[in-house]
Amino acid sequence: MHPLSPRRFGPGIELLRAVGAEPGLAPEPASDEELARLHSPEYIATVRRISAEASAATGASGRRAARLASAPEAGIGPGDDPAFPGMHEAAATVAGGSIRAVEMILRGDVEHAFHPGGGLHHAMAARASGFCIYNDVALAIARARRDGLRVLYLDFDVHHGDGVQALHYTDPGVMTISFHESGRSLFPGSGFVDEMGEGTAAGTSVNVPLEPLAGPDAWLAAVVAVVPPLAAAFGPDIVVSQHGSDGHFWDPLAHLSLTTTVQGEAARIVDLITHLYSRGRWLATGGGGYAVYRVVPRVWALTWLAGAHRETPAALPEVWRAKWAGDAERWHEAPLPETFDDAAGLPPADSISAMASERAKETVDLVRTALVPALLRVAGDRGWWRFDDPAAATTTGAAPAAEAPPATGAREAAPTLIALLDPAQLDRFRLAPRVMAPFDPAAAKEILRNALLDGAVATAAVAGDWLVGVTLAAPSPIEGVDRLVALGVASEWRRRGVAASMLHALIGETDRRNRALVAFHTVAERDPVDPLPRALRRGVAEKLALGAAMTSRPAPDRVVAVDRYAFVAVHLPPAATPALHDRIGEWLAGL
Ligand SMILES: [Zn+2]
């Protein structure tokens, strides 16, 4: 039996109907032109030919079928992706479903859409892989990109979303975040933290690989720690998510040992994120899942319920259970559970899962250190902002005012430096876009205000009514040490020495307070809309630091291992004691 069996559609679709989902229309297959946005024309032709040959071979001649089975071509053949009659049409129809769903969202016909048959995230430009022929999710993303939208892709399947990552690896307008079992123990063998995107897109491929038996708590904690701040930093116009249910402890193909409960929680987090950061625009898809009676239908239902903003019913419908009990028994999935969420205490934890869960914390910490802007990490830690505050979500969502330009006419004059920004001054100015994280300037200004009230020190540059540059130093956990958590200038004002003057003034202030200033530069510190290539970005940051009497040091080894351009800049006050030196050295070594 092929693991992505059509068997799973019966119980899955019926449970969706039972909780209230109305099936949409059967989608048209994607056209060759649509497929060719990401797949090579040669590959599409090969799939079409093999598909037709397989159809012909189901007649009298077994010889051609045998020839087809002897050698894989473009990934199709013996193994995960066997040829089957109508293969092209079936795969193109799944792709068509995801593309059409995005088009409905773009037109505003619906806010959220769920395509349970989608999520074929392994397919590559010219190769089938892992049961996937055409990459419907990557094609849906490409459709949104055609309209210039910024896309956040979230992948909860137990396998790395390698195809989606690869197909958008050089596009800074697509951020992919994948939570999966480590490639060391599971197909497709990729998805490590150091796969971060290329060129200007460095920092937009995010991978959270977890060890076998990491379990539901560690998995959900990873989602909560990574998704909301990165969504806030990136500022998506639409979210596409893949809800493979193969991470479940009953799934036969993998070992993360998750529950339907946390899968449902993750879907609710995605729903919230879309209302906070992408005006509600959200396409959810299914994905892998091979426990087709006990797990897949429940995860589909929980995903749909999250998007429908409905409570999870107390129990699975008796009628549904009665109907599928016999089939479940036959396929060794009996007894069927009674509830959508898994019973508390399942799966049982042991010493291996405890170790895997510890490792997960380290991985999440590394991902956050390298990929979440320092300001947002500190803002979360110090309570300056909540990135998943349900109270902040509205039905229309916050449309990030990304492109509001500073007032014209003010551009010609040099900006004025404010050597020490106080909270009362903030009300007089509007914060220009892309001066500091997060993406939405209104949220950034609120963070800045709360930071100043919490004892952080800022310098700024103003032009007219606009704050066009900000530096911010926040108290660190180390006595006598501040951390540079923001240093940014609005795009119209860059390359005029504004950053250098602000940093110089900031260091004057920390010197006066006899405090050291430490800055961590990683791939996270970039303009999300117009990022510089990675090496250039580091060069600019380092030159700026050295020009402001900071010294450059290597970042901690574990950070450099995933981001080789990472570095640390340190400035010591004139009256620095040897003890201060030591404390900073210990701090950096321990990070
Ligand atoms: Zn919603």
C-alpha cells in the first residue's frame, strides 16, 4: 500500500463535514504554465509522458509497466514515487486546489482556506520526492508572490519542508519556517539550523530540527518561541501553512511522538498570527499522515476548527466512530479514540524523551539567537511586547504600514540628532518604517516606549515629524553591561552617516554611565524588505562598530557554526575594571 493512500480521504473528509466544514468545489488542475512557475518544462513533460505510459500499461501490456518500474526517472519509479495512471492529472489537481485557494484569499472571497489534500512539500523543480510530484504549497506561495505579497510559510509536518525551502531559497520575500524531526534520523535528511537562505534571502529559511521522542511539550514550546516573533519581524501579507499529522505518536513513519492536542494548538497559533500580522490571510493545507483513522481526520478537523474560530467539540461524533470502527480494526488502528485531543499523559515520557526535550530547548535557543532580531528577543523577555497577544488581534488584522514614507520636503535637510531620547518626546514623532524591528512601525514604537520606561537608553535622528533613525541600548543580564538591541535608519536616510552619529552619541551616554556596550550581529539584523547580501551586511555593521570605538570579536562558536558572518562588538567605558572584562568574556563564552 502506498502511504499517501486515498483511503485517508473518506474518514478525514467525513469528520470535517461532521464538525461543520462545507466542502468547496472540486478544483481545476493547475495548467502547465502555472506548474512551470517553479517546475521545469522538461520535468512536467516527463511526468506527463510517464503518467500516460502508466495509463496505457494498465491495459494488456505488462512489459511497459515492467520497464517503467526498472529505473526511476526524475525521481519517479521504484521507491517513494511509483508511476501510476493519471499521475500528472492527480498531482496537477492538488496544485490547482492550492493555487485556486490562494486566489480566493487574494480576491477577498474568503479570509482563511483549508486544502486538506495539499501540502506536498517535498517536490523539487525537476524531481519528484517523498510521495510528492508537484509542490502545491510552493506553487501557492509563487502565486501570491506574483502579486508582490510577502509570504510566511509554516511547516508542521514531521519531515523537513525541503522542496518549499529550496524553491524559495533565494527570495527574501518568502520566509519558510519548518519544525521537523532531525534529518539525522529521518527523510529527507535536511533541515538543519544552518540552512538559512542565500544572498539577500539569508535569514528567511528557518529550521527547527528536533530529536526523536522530543514530544508534544517541547514541540509546542518551539512553535511558540519561534513563530510569533519571526512573523512580527518579517511582516507577511499572507500565511501558508502545512499541517502534516505524521509527527503523532501513533504514526508509523516517524518518531517525534506528538499529539493531536499540540497540532491543534499550533493551528490556533497560526490563526492568531494571521489576524495579528497578515490581515487574516491564511491558506492551510494537510500534509503527511499515515494513521488514517486514528490521527489524520482529527488533525484535519482541529486545523479547520482553528480557522473557523470554533471551540473543539467535547467528543468525536458517535456516528463517525461507528462508521469507521470496522475499517480501523482491519488496518490495525483500533480502537478509535473518543476525543479530538489526545488524553492527557499521552504519550508517556521517559529518560530518552527528557533528553530529546532538553536538546530541543538548546536548538530553539540557537534558532532564536541567530534568526530573531535581538530587539524582539529582549522585548519578549522583558515584557515590552507580546507577539501572540489575542487582545491585539482584530477580525480585520493589523495592516502593517510598511511603505509610509517620511514627509516630503523634510528629506533635503540633514536629520537632527537627539542624543538622549526620552519617552515624553516619543509622542511628538512618528516612527518611520523599517528603522527597527518589528515590521509594523506602530508596534516598534510601542516597544521603544516600553523599553525607555524600563531603563533602556536611546539616541535618535529626526526629520520633520519623523523618527528616521534609532539606536537602543538595553540592560543585559550582566552587571555594568548594556546590549545594543536596535540600530537602524529609514531607507531614504541611509548612507549619510546618520547611524554613525547616533552610535557615537549612544556610546557617549553609556560611557557617561560607566557601562559597557555589547552588540551581537547575526543574520537576523537586516531590513526585511530590502536586505543587503549577507557578507556586505556584515561589512557595513563591522565598519560602523569599529568607527564608533568598538572592538570586533568572534561570536560564540555555536552561533558561528550556523551563521559564519555573526560577530560581536564590544565597547568598554574609560573606567572599565578587569572584573568587567572578565564578566563580559564569561558571558560571551557561555552564550
Ligand atoms: Zn482566523
